[in-house]
Amino acid sequence: MNKNQTEWVFGIHALESVLEQSPENIIHIMVAGNSNNPRLQKIISLARDLGLKLTKESVNKLN
């Protein structure tokens, strides 16, 4: 990806793939703050371990 381009990634599967293959391309992760999905919790943990910016947002804001 060109450094001057922004690409949005949506969905747990797509985000897992980017985290595994090229986490250096991630600028910011936004997740639903009220989700108890174990796969999402794994993503949150991995993002924190990698020192990535992560915020929990309301579902309304994400839609």
C-alpha cells in the first residue's frame, strides 16, 4: 500500500489477516466496545501486544 493512501479494513477475518501478515500497515483499530466475541478479544490482545492504537467505539459510531 502506498503511504499516501488510506485503506479501511472491515471485519474480524480481514483484520486478523492484516494483523498476521502486515501489522506495520495498521494505523488505528476501532472495535465495538460492547462486544464479548472471543475472536475480537484475541484481536484486541494482539493489537495491544503490538503497541497498536486501539479504541473501543459505540456500534452507532462504527456504522
